[in-house]
Amino acid sequence: MSTKIEGVHPDVKLIAPPTTYDDEGLPTGFAVKEPEPVVVFPAGAQPFRFMGLPPMVQAEIFKMWLWKAEQLIHCFSRLDPLVEPDDFPGAAELGDRRTGFRNRFYWGPRGCSITYDGHKPGDLLKVLLVCKHFLFIGSHCFYGLNTFAFSSLGEFYRFCNGIGAARTDRLQNLEITLLGNQHITLKPEPRRNGAPRANKQAASLRTHALCRLTECHRLRTLVVHVNESGSSYVRRRYEGKELIKWMAGKTAGQPNHRKLRALRTVQGMDFIYQLRGMIWVRFYDLTREMEADNGSRFTIKDWSFTEDVMNTSTMRKVESRRERCQLENLAELEGLENYQPSDNSWKVVKTFFVDDEEAARDAKA
């Protein structure tokens, strides 16, 4: 992810830990988590037959548990830049694959402390541990209905790695902030006894995380926050000032203005162009969003680029991929080996997803 700690999704602002407390010793100005109510069952109460409820009633109950309607779920996988961790695993404990970063979900007001306001994924999703039926329905509900927002490319990549291929299959709505680490590269392979090398020269891995979009087989909506108007992102900065000024005049009023970034050539954009079966893809100017610093959104000025992406991404998937993306054909969820969902279970699950035909109609509307 980016080394600039102030670069985060525009709908969230990282804030310092509390310095004042209320009469009960709770931090003021923070989204304090409500304690779970203690459930007391009356004497002689019989077990409730949840499975006997109509499918649509079950669907509504799972939505109440797991769907954060009209809210973004921010997925953080980073150290809190404003709170020093109490402890941190050593190199031996981390090994070669672990980062030691905090994994937290957050939804709510814009001001957020990862340490104080973040929710541990295991706490939010513990309802999935009740039984295989709950795991099956709940996984489709959580990953299919919610919109997941990422403050960097690295966090998107780690999220997909962490949840696994089967749950990545079921993601429908994403928001990605196009910020990455410029220094991550794939080093060239050394020569070994004249054998051919897979990669002969160094390659940037800054936007490699976007390759995960190719694995989001049920993806329907995508928002990308990208720096378009920042002075450090102007196209062909090596050209002389006079030439830039002259060309800026020639392109005044056009969507591809000379002093804007050439978005079609942004690294990693091929992974977005390859999308098919989408309802929509939207782009916002991260530069202006960060300058406003109030959660406002600014559509990119190069509307012709947005049209290009929309024209390709809303095209119908080829038949083989459409078949692969049917709910029944998605990768099996971990923990559901030898589990056969009932017809009623499939009825519940299908209420959480948009089918290909409906997506195509919405895209043309």
C-alpha cells in the first residue's frame, strides 16, 4: 500500500485517540460499541425452529445481522498511524507471508480511529459459526450485499487473500482508492545455466493488486478514486512549459484536457477494462476529494474515459464465463464440504444477488 499515511478513502478520516472521557470512563467523540444484550430464556422454553421460517423471513433476518445498508464497510489492514501498538510480532513469528497489520472493519461517521472504532472481522462474522446453514446463507449475505471500501491497493489485495477465492467470488460492490507503493517491484530472475528466464527485467507491482478484480466473478458495481488533477499527475510533465501552455489552450473545454492525467494509460487500468457484466463503473477525482477533506465526491472531468470503460465493462460476458459465474457454479465455501443446500436455502441466497440479465437491463437504462 502507499507509504503516505494521510492517503485514505475520502469517506473516512483517521483521527487521534481520545483525550477526554465521559462520566462512565468512555472516550468522547468516538463510535462506542454497544455491549451485546444478555439473553435470558424463560424456564421451560423450547428451541426455536429457525429453519422452519419462510425463506424470505430468513433472508430479512440475515440482512438485519450482516448488511450495513447505505453504508460503506471500510476494510483496514494497516497499523494505526496515530496509536502505537502495545505489542508487535517479531520476525520469527511473522515469517515470510504475514504482515502483522491490524485487520479491522469500520462503518459509521467519517472520523475513525482504527484502534478504538474498528471491528474485528471475527466479532462481526461470528454468526457464521452457528452451523453450516448459517455459514452458507450468511457468507452470501455479507459478501454479496455490502459495499466494501479500500483505502489502498495493498489492503484490497490482502483482503482478497485473507477471505479466500470462494468469498472473493461472491463480492458484488467495491470501492477502491488507487493508491499504491511505488517501490514494490518484481526483480528479474538471475541466469541459471542458460535456462530461459520468466522475467528478464524488473517490473512494477504497484497495481498488481487490481488483478484480483479478475477473480470477482459476481462483481456488479465498482467505484475508483483516482488522482486526476494533481500537479504531480499531469501527463507528459517532461515537455516544456510553453508547449504545455499551448496545448492546454487547444484542449480547453475538452474532457482530455492537457493539464489532466491521461487516465487511459494509468498503470493497472487494463484490469478494469477487462470487466464484463457490470451495472456501472464510476470514477472520482481523489485530488479534489482530498483537498475538500469533507467527504465530498468529485466526478472526474474526463467523461469520455468513463464512457469508454462503461461501454466495455457493461458488455455481456462470453457464454463460458457467464456459466462459470452462476451462483451454483461458484467455488465451494470453506467449511461447507459435503453440504448440500436445500431449495429454500438457494431461494434465500438468490435474493442477495443481481443476475446477469438484470445487470444488463440496468446498464442500458
